[in-house]
Amino acid sequence: MSRKERENMIQFLTTVEGMHERKLMLMTDADIEHIYTRVYSMHERN
């Protein structure tokens, strides 16, 4: 994952889910991508 993709995913998760950026920064790319995919799918349905 590129740095920009990671930044965009983190920004989405902090805005939509209210997650703390500090916590996300400690996660691996795979963890962030998994959470992002789950949240985005739920958000897209609504």
C-alpha cells in the first residue's frame, strides 16, 4: 500500500468511525486495510 493510500484510509476511519489516529498509526497496513474495508462496506450500504 502506498503512503497516500494509508493516509486516506486513516483519514476516513478517523472521520467516519471516530477512531484515534494515534492508535491507527501503530497498526500494520494489513490491519488498517481490513478495518477500512469492513467500515467502508457498511458505510456504503447506508
